[in-house]
Amino acid sequence: MLRPATNTMEDSKVKEETDTTYNELDSDDEFLAGDGESMLNASPVVASAPPSAPCIVCLIKPAYSKGGKSYPTCGFRCSALLEAARKGAQSSSNIVGRTPTAVYRGTGATALPAGGSILRQPTLQPVGSMAAKKAFSTNNPSQSRTTTATKTEVQIPIQTTNASASESCVVCLERPCRDSKYVTCGIVCAEKLCQSGSANRNNCNYCHRRPKLPGQYQCGQACSNNAKLACLLCKCRPKLNKYQLCGKTCRSIAIKTTPLILEAPQGHETYEMVKNKFKSSWSSPPGGTCPEVRHVYKIIESTNFLEPYNKYKKSVGNEVFRYHGTKRQCKLGEPGQTKICSSSSCALCSILRTSFKTTLANPLGAFGAGIYSSSASNKAYNYTSASNGKGAMLLNKVILGKVRNVNNWNEVMSAPPGYDSVMFDRQNGTLNETVVYCDDAIRPVFLIIF
């Protein structure tokens, strides 16, 4: 039998719950000044002529060009060395330099040159020149090989073109990219990329430059690894620190259609984090077997939606994460179903539209008309009706402030004077009940579908 509560010193203490294991979840992508980069105030990109390429022999002087015609070398001397090297290579069985051929690279997110595939470009240098000594080490035979053409030895290393702002935007395919950090030319194409993807749907969904591997979304292992840490909106840049988006540009695009849910696909760092937190918060018994998490979505809300919560947090404090099980009348969260419905009878979508409302709470609840959540995922799961395919779980940020710990049902039916929340830790927390009585004390952060 549970003992009746008394107003002891312990009851009057502020129970500060830090939940340090959830720190990496603490993100509404409300970027602060200096957080991330932005295209929002950037001037339009104007295509300009690329700088002159250096001579492929000396690598010092610019390659010669005149009357619209370009040459690979800077003058007669380097041209003669190039010709001698070519003749020597053709007559040698150990051919190193050759006509550039397309090479498929499925190991990274480096963009292709504007002209198409990455090419292997032969670069010639006299061994005795200072440029050669600086550029290549004779102790590294994998970087270069020596072909004897005349009395002058020429090294022909293989070089790979690096990505630059001269790459074409992957959406419009016309204007150059903003810079090497972006795959689009500006905010308009960036928004199109987020909404419908790049112009070539057969390309990797991270770098957008190379074709996907059969049965995969990416072109190779490097892009596959990068995708696990990618922004949940554009999916082509790494998310910034603890945020789930890459910066202010994607944040500005996302809040145009709030409330919005963005899936963290299986294998993504965020999916794994939320799934593991759910499993570690599950107690069995009394919860039984922990269900499999099928989908995880980050909930994106507007600044106006979050502002009352942030003000309450600043004045009251003691923020924790809690689970809230609820029901849905629509297919939200199923594959391809990310549009929030307008039905007032759909509890899930109503919460996403307006957050939690104490005016809709049951006054006959165990602790009155409050907003109920739990630190035990198994306890919250009981309210999801997930067994019939209509349940959903919300992982929420909750401001507890000063906590009144109780030991019996109906011990209090509202927040006691001087307290901000009520907690009933049944069975050592395995059936935890956490109750707040202010709408501004809770906001949904992640949606979990089973």
C-alpha cells in the first residue's frame, strides 16, 4: 500500500532533471547568429570566365591561347617536350600517359567537372625543374612514373579535377553553383532541390553528380556515409552540429510549410539515435517486448509556435524529454505520407498543428486536466493503439520547473501552489507519469511510427 504524501523537505525541493543522454536531441533548428551559412542575402551568381589553366608541362606559366583557340602548353619549349613525351610513350611498352578517358568514381561527394565525367589528365613536368621537385616526390612511385623520350625525362602523373563553383547547378543545369559548398546556384533552385530533387533522378541523392549504384540511393561508400549525417531537408550537406538541418537556408525553406515532418531514414544518425533512446527507455516487464521502430521524423515548427515555449523555458527551466503516446486517424508517417491532415478527430495531427492543449484534457484524469507524458517509453506506448496500425509516439521537450513528487492516484488534481509539474514514479520509474498544466510547457520534437 502506498503511503500518503506529506509536505516534507524532500517534497518541496526542485527536482532538476538534466537528462544528459538527450542533449543531442535538443534541437529545434532555431539557428543563432553565426550558426551555419545562408544563401538568403547572397547576390545572384554571375557566370565568369574561368582562370587560365597552367601549362601542363611546367605548371608555372599559363597555357597559351589566341583567337579563341587554346593550347595545353605555354610556348615552343614546353610544346616540344610534350611532343617528345608523347612519341616516347607511343613507342614504349610501359605507356603511362594516354588520352583522357572517363573514370567512374563511386567513393565520394566530389563534384564532376562542368564538362561531364571526371577525367584522368596527363600532366607533364621536367624532372629537373623546381616545379617538379615541389609537386612530386621521387620516393612515391604511385604518384608518377618516368617515361624516357629524349635526353629530358618527363614525369606524367595522374591528376583529378576538383569541384569548384564553376560546376553547373544540379537543378537548372545552367547557372554555376554558388560555391564549392553548394550544388545549386541560389535560393530558388535550392528550394526546388528540397522539394523535388535534382534534374537527374538517376544520380546519387547526396552529391547529385554521379549515377546511383544499382539498388542504392548513393553512388558509392563515401556518399553513403555522408548521407547518414546529412541535413534532413536538402540531404546533400552535413547537418550542423546538434541541428537536424544544415543551416539557415534550409531552415528558411522548411518553415514555409510548417508544421512539417522530415524523415530520418533508417541508417541515418538521427534515426539510430531516436530508436536507441526509445529502446533504452523501455522497461520489460512491465512493458513486454519492445516494438520495432519503423520510421522516425523530425518535426519542424514555426518560430511563432516555438516562441512561447522558449520564453517559458527561460523563466521556469528544468527541461527534460518525455514520451507521449497518441492516436491518428490518417496515414501520416507511413511511407510517402508526410502531409498533416485537417481532421479535428486526428489527435496526432491536431497536436502537430496547435501543440498540446490543457483545455482538451480530461478533468477526470489521474492528476486532473493536465498534459501527460512519461520517461518510460513502454508506459507511453500503452496509449498509442499501435497494434491496430493507428498509433504514434511523440518525443517531446517538456519544462518541469519545480516538481511535486506524489505517491498515489488523485493525490493532486492540479499543479500545487509553488509547483509547476507533478511526477508519479510508479515501480521505480518503469511506469512514470509526468504531468504539466501549462500549454507552453511542452512541444513535440520527433514522431515515431511502429
